[in-house]
Amino acid sequence: MTGRERILTAIAHGDADHLALMPITMMLAADTVGVKYGEYARDHRVLAEAQIRTAEKYGFDFVSTISDPGREAADFGSQIEWFDDQPPALLEDQALLADKSILTQLKPPDPFGGGRMQDRIEGVELLRRRVGAELFVEGWVEGPCAEGSDLRGINRLMTDFFDDPDFVRDLFEMIVDNALRFATAQIQAGADIIGIGDAAASLVGPKVYSEFVWPFEKKLVDGIHAAGGRARLHICGNTRRILEPMGRLGCEIVDLDFLAPLGEARAQMVAGQVLLGNIDPVKVLLKGTPESITAALAECHKQAGRDYIVSAGCEVVRDTPEANMRALCEYALQHRP
């Protein structure tokens, strides 16, 4: 069974030969091939090579184009600060929509306009061409709350929910429409699944999430499905208060950070929801031992049940010992759903 077949079988609730393995590696992948992270994030050719060689080294079932949350924002016109060997950063004090009146004048970028969105599309295309049907290929877009924070500034957006809800809805509408164009282009380039990163959504309470965020995440998921794709939701942070509505989005995979127990997700989400995660990437995977990692994954597997994919709770941290990575991978190889 190929890695791609294994993940497709897991999504379809079938009997794979062993658990699927989908850890997010970005800085670790760059380090694996000896390139600076700034180069990895700028050039899809570097990213693709690093992803393929890292997947080969550890036996991953997928490759991914995720690198940083600034691709859409950069093409909208946001200021990005670049670093030699760290992820690029959005400048909060220079947020594009610090003056929210600019929203009415803002034109969504062309995914094929030669910017960072096009680089990701070309990365998907290159990965698909190189891995063929052997590995699952993942594209990526930012969710409404995360991208809204990138464009407006996270502190401003959090007060906008209460001070100017109509602005938030208009902002999220524009963001999701753009994300769907971007996702569709990646699907057409060969992406098997689109990851949706909506980190800032973990900062709002259940009422704000249900009223403002969930409807636009749902529109994004439904649009990805309509374009022929699949969806993986990843919200960094503590999502315990919003697990139930997250499970109603209809994503093929819900990817949980370590702060949200898989058992609680299994109890609150719809039957058969595929869960991914979620050991602590620092305390357990970076600083633990192969034995403690195996025990932590066994507990995740127990809580999640059969519809489970092995991964850390978020990005695998750079400098994670190879023996610890091997323990993560061996758990998947040695266990069936």
C-alpha cells in the first residue's frame, strides 16, 4: 500500500496496512537537506526537494507545501520581514488594514500573479509530478480568522468582533473568496487535500466562533469540496471550547494541537471524524525519549479510536532528535487502525 493509498483508506474509514503518518515538518525539513529556512519559504523547488527527502528518510505518507502564514497576506500587499534561517514574519505595527476603511478599496490578488501564492501552486505541481501516486500531496490556505489577523492585526481584529461586526463579516467574506481561488488552483495543480490553518480561531470563545468564524470556515470547506478537493483543519492552540462545531465543518481530517485532548474531540464530534495528532511537539517529541513518545502516541490512539492518523500536535520542532522522530514513525508502522 502506498502512502497516498494509506491516507485515502484512512479517510474512507477502511482497513489500511498500518496507521497513516502525517507530521508537519517545515524547519526540520529544511534542516534535513541543509538549506536555510528563508530559502525554503521563498522557493518552491527547495521546499519540494526538502519535503520529498524528509518523507523518504522517515517514511511519511505525505508531502506538504505549508511554510508560513504569510503567502496570501504578502500578495494582498502586507509587509513581510524576511530572515535568513527563520520563518518570515508579518509586521503587526504595519498591518495592511490598520485603517479598516482600506478594505473597500482592496483587490484580491491573482493566485497566478507571480507572487507567493503562485510559488505554492507551483510547489504543489512539482510535488505531484515528482511523487506521482506514491505520496499524498497537501496544499494549504489560511482560514478566515488567521488571515483576518494577518491583514488587520490580531489585537484590532479581536476588538472588531464587538466594535464593528459588519466589518469582520465583510473582511472574512473577501478572505474566503480569495482562499477558494487559491485552493482551487492548488487542487487543479494536483493537491489531494487542502490544509486550512486558522490559528487565531483558538483565541475566541464559543459564541464568537459560532457567530463569526464557523460560518466562513464552513463556506471554505464546502467550496474546497465543490472544487473536487478534501480539507484538513488545523487550529493551533487550545480548541477545547469549540471542538463540537469544528467537528461539524465536514473536514476529512481534523488536526488537533496537544492542548485539546483527542478523547474530548471523539466524544464531541460526529461519528467517524478522522482525528490527527497530537502529542506535545516540544515537551514530548523534542525533549522526550523514544519510550515516552511511544506511550504518548498509544494514549492518543486509545482516545481517538480507529479513525486516527499519527502526528505531533503542531509542527515538528527543529532539532528534534532523529531517534525521537523514528519512534513517532515506528508507532504508525507497527499499529493498525
